[in-house]
Amino acid sequence: MPIRGMFLSALAEIRVGKVRVLLSGFCVACLVATVTVVAAVGGVTQQVARDLFEQQMGRPGTMMLYPEFREMTPAGVSAEALRAMKGSLDRFDIVHTPYIQYGEARIRTADRRILDSQGRNGPPDFLLTVTDHRLLEIQDMPMVAGRWFSASDDMRMEPSIVVAATFARMIGLSPRQAVGARVEFAAGEIWQKVRIVGVIEDSDGMPGFGGPSGIYLPFESMLRMGLAAQQPSFKLRIAPEHSAEAIARLKKEAPKWGAQRIHVEKNFGDFMVIGGKLRLLLLGVTAAMLMLGSLPVVALGIFAVRQRRSEFGVHRCFGATGSDLFLTVLLEGLIVCFGAGLAGVLAGYLVQGQALDLLITRYFGVREGFDTSFPWQAALLGLGVAVCVGVFTGLFPAWRAMQRSVIRAIRA
């Protein structure tokens, strides 16, 4: 029997067995929709978690370098030691930036209110971080308005700062109004005017977590203002295959900075492990649903083959072979499952948006600034599941049809 004949025969049987086809299609559509929603929500949730991790900790290969100094002045580590560290990192071609959490600082707003990083009169109002323009190469800093630091900010006599959106609202300005505004900054007794050049999404990219709002100050501005670091640290980004060699070279350089030892903390390994376990969990759920959702379709297919014994006998009398019957029944199952799969993917696409709104908004506390669009890999997975169900559920009924005896079929 030619392929066209098999196809027409399959379509004719689909038209005749409407009830069975609708029941099979409904089962497959529900299965595919569930798999699509689970895959879409899992993929988008993992991507949002990755984006949050890159905003909070850093991109793959990020490490934190903590030196321990033998001698420190009462004010902290000297500017010469910090510049020596930067010189070594530059010489080794390591992507790096200072990342120093500074404990004591005050901000005086235009209406003469004073905001304190130590929270002398209550919780801390903000958290001051000293860094530079290269932080963008290591960590994602989503901008709401304005810009991040540039190399030219290191040379400005009027220091530049970048603030979180919540800090801008704290001083009575919207994020766009805050860009270009001046406030007074003091890390001692001397007040100095600084200009806001950019506003980031929120406190370290982690909105809704209740932490103090972030303020970022360029490293060179910190040194010119005479501030010193009590516990200096640097963020590095090194390819994993080169990390061991780079760390060994830095340990040899540490005495030149006046440090007796260094500690290196890798920040991205935990997320990779969590992401791998999440993928395995999704695969396991998909496989379980595939097995359970296929059973009703198999039962309906076997029942249909039993009802068509006489029809198969007539086909055999007119020259159809066992292989022809096998392919006809299998093609019928594939057509039904593929059509139901398209309907299931469409239903999953409509449902996943609501599921993501509930999951991400309620449990992550964020929505804007993250890519939560429907991942088309989930649609391909859903259609792949539909085809697999069609093959899996059609094989046994097709094999039973091929084994039918011509004489028994005619007698029936």
C-alpha cells in the first residue's frame, strides 16, 4: 500500500472513531500541556534565579579575594598596599575590581536630612560599596536610569556615585530625577558634594529582601577623599581552568602587598550544582508523566484494534501486508497525538504566563527587568513528548493489527 493510501486510511479511521479519537487527544493534550508548563516555568525560574545570582554575586568564574595584612594603621590598609594589589592583578591580566564594604559614612540631603550607614538612630539607611567601572565585567548591574561608572569618573574632582532606586526614593526623588542630583557625603568630619550619575534597579539587584539600599563610590575617589579600608577585598573573574594557576601566583605576590596570606572564595559553584539538580528533577517529572499519561491512550488503541478485526481481514484480502497494517495504525496514532500536542502546547503557552506571575512575583519578589518570556524549548519539548506518546502508544496496537489472521478476521 502506498504512503498516500496509508495516510488516507488513517484519516478515514479518525473520522469514523470520533469518540475514541477525542478521548485519546484529550489525554495527550493534557499531558503535553502539563509537560510544557512544567518545562516553561522551570526554565524561566532557573533563568531568573541565574540572573539574580549574577546580580548579587557575579557571573560564572567570579571569585572573592580577601587578603590578611600583617600590619595595619589605625585608619586601615594603606593606599599604597591597595594600589600594589591592583598592580599585581593588572600584571597577571586578571579581570578584577575592588569590592570594599565601607562601614562608616553619612549622606546629607538637600533638605538637610542626614542618612547614616551605621544606623546610630535605628537600622542602617544605606550600605556603601567601593568599586570601579570594571564591576560590570564581573557582575550584572541593571540600570534604571543614568549610567554606571566609566574610567573617566576616576579623574573627576567632584566624585560620582551610583545609588539604588530605593535610595533615590528615600531622598524624595524618582530614579530619573535623581540622575544629576547632588548630595553631600562624609566618611569622617569633612562633608563633600558628590553627584549621582546612575540609579540601579535596587539594593544589589535584590529588591524586596529588606536590606539597606546600596550606594557605590569609585575606588580612586575613596583614596583621594582619604578614606581607608579596614577589610579590603577584590572581586575577580577567572576562567575555571586557569583559576588554580592564578591563585598560586597571587599567593606568591601577597608578601609584596604586606599581606601574610590570602583567602579566595568561589561564588558560582553552588548555583551550578543547584541548576543541575533542578534539570534532573524536571527530567524525572517529565518521564513519570509520560509513562502515566500514555496508559489510557494505549488502552484505547488496543480496544480500537479489537473492534476493527473484520476491517483488517478485508484489507488483507485485497493485498495489504502485515507491514501495511502496522504502518497505517501507527500513522493514525501519530496524527492524533501530533494534533493533540499542538493543542497542548497552545494551552501551556496560555497557562504559563499566569503561573509565572504567581511564582516569580510571590516567591522571588521581582518581575520587571528579567526575561520571563515563554521559552520555545518548552514548546519543542511538548511536541517531542506528543510524538513519543504517538509512537509509544501506537506500537503495541499496530503490532496486534499486524498479527491478525486473515481467516479469523473474515470469520469474525
